[in-house]
Amino acid sequence: MSSAAAPASAARKGYPFLDGIRGLAALAVVLYHAFLFTGLTDQSTEQLPIVGAIIGWGYLGVPVFIVLSGFLLRYKFERGARRYFRDRARRILPPYYAALLVSLALIALVPVLQVESGTAWDTKVPVTVPSVLSHLFLVQNLSGSWAVSINGPMWSIAVEWQIYFILPLLLLPLRRLVHPLVLVGIMTTITVLPPVALGVGTVAHPWLVTLFAMGMAAAEYAKGASFHAWQVAATSAWVAVVLLVTSFVRSEEVSGLWFSETVAGAVAALVIGLMARGQAEGRVSRTREFLGSKPLEYAGLVSYSVYLLHSPLLGLGNLLTLPLDLPLLARWALMTFLVAPIAIAISIGFFYLAERPFINSRQREVQRELKGGEPHLSVASASRPSASGE
């Protein structure tokens, strides 16, 4: 690579296409929640089955986020425990607490958000001391009565925060002993079989730890680790067996989510690993270039803020428009094409106020590039990627 390209490539280290994946995953979650918040509770899923068949898979954006975290954080701990925890806390917690404060303020100041109205928002209220404390300590995912209160999507932030501690205590020590695919098999067995079979603890989504391990495996593959076809086949077969066995169990807490989320995570890890390996080997891909394009890169940059804040805004939008005499399809269109964009726009404003001061150095470079401060390089001219792109 020429010396002229070197300064620009510094801004493009990592895997730019991951920003696009993250942005699209956040958009899928927003559209899914706009559908759920449409009208009264379960009205959209019951009366708009075709729309639901398309939009209803949006919740799978969450397992994609977890796989991305596993991919990007696989090598972070090697920089030192203190730096690892400091960086994770600084990156995740300030925007999270700011969004929690905004959510509580909205509920306190807007009367329509304080009472049950027969909509999906009813699961968020009333606000109780235990629900607030559980959110403050990021343990709301441990109880069904707390998990989706106040601001529903925040439960997954609690899971991810807990996985940050599981990484050095369990995942990395095990990884030193076994192949990354064996680790995936072990974690699938531990995090799916006992909780699902016993019907206890599934509300905490423990299988997301497995998806994090899948992301770790994808990161190692991207950096050149050897994955033989028989190893991939054996791991896939074992994961399939565990999921098929547990598919006969009906949990009252979370019905069937371990199946769909684990499958989605496995697909995401496979796609991300293959695309990252292709970039590392210098293969040109139009898909990677599209996902790393400026609009999607920007979507990835603001995706955390959008994820944190969209839910109460959608809930409020539905409640404010509920008195309108509209057919349900028109109401869904209103939620999707007016309320959701407004919620996203407000969330982007939140990004600049509450998240931007805490973004990491790579994201600052991305932001400068999006403003025109750095030339946008193609994948083919990018420098050798680093797994620590988050």
C-alpha cells in the first residue's frame, strides 16, 4: 500500500461493514416495535398477519447485536482488565442512564404514559421502586416483572453488561482450553438445556452468552484461525440437537425465543465471519461495500441511541394517535412512516447530546469521515483490519 493511502486507512481500521449491519439491525427493531405498538395490545399481530410475517422478525436484531459484541470484544480484554472494564463502562453506561432518565421523565411528565390504556405500553407501567432499582443496577432481565418495564429494550443492555463480566471469568478461560467451536457447543449446552428444561431463568435470555461466543469464534476465524468443515458440521449438528430437544418444552416465561434467537445468532456469526475473513484476505465484495457505505455507517454510529430511546417515543406516539378513527392498516402506516421516523430523529438528537461525548476513537474517526474530513476508502484499499473495531 502506498504511503499516501496510509493516513486515510488509519481511519478505516476494523470492519466498516459492521456499522451497516448494526444500523440495519437497529432499524429492524424499531420497525418491529412500531408494529407492536400499533393500536391496542396484540391488535396488530392478530389483524395484520401479512405485515406481521414480514416485520415480526425484527426482534432478531437483538441477537445480531450480541454476536457483533462478541466479534468486536474478543480481543479487547488482552489490553488489560482495568482498561477493558473502564472502556466498556464509559461507552455503555452514560448513554444508558441518560436514556433511562429521559424515559422516567417522560412517564412522570406525560399523563397518558402513566396509566394503562389497553396498549403494549401497559407492560411499562406503573413505575415501581424495584423496577427503577433493577434498571439502575442493570439486572432487570432477571425478573419478568422488571424486564420490559419503563423502557422495554433496555433488558438486552443488562444482558450485554453481564456478559462483559462473563467474558474474562468464563469464556476466555474456556477458550484457552478448547477450540472456539467447541466453546460454542459447550455454551449452547449450558445456557439452553438447563434453563429451558427446568423452565427457570429463561426470561434472562442466558443463551445470548452462546451468541457472544459465536461472535468470538467469528472473530478468530476472521483473524485466520483454522475451521475445518467437519468441525463446523459437528458444532452445527450439536446446536441443532439441543434446539430440537428443547423445542418440545413450553416455557411460560419466554416461549421459543431461545430457538429463533440462537438460529439467528448462528447465521449472523457465519455471515460476519465469512465477510470479515474475505476482507482480511483482500477479496472485494459489493455487499461489504454497501454495508460500509456512508448512510449505513451513519446508521450504525447512532444505532445505540436509537435503540435506547425509540420505545417510549413509539409508545407515546401510539397513545397520542389512538383517538384517531383510523383503520388498523392506516394506523400501522402512521406509526411506521411518521411516528417511527420522528422517534429516530429525536434519538439522533439524543446521540449528539448524550452519547457522542462517550464514543470511542474509531467512531470519532468515522464521524469525522462522514463530515468529509477523511476520504472514504474502498474495502480493497483498506489496511489490515483489527478485531477491536467497536
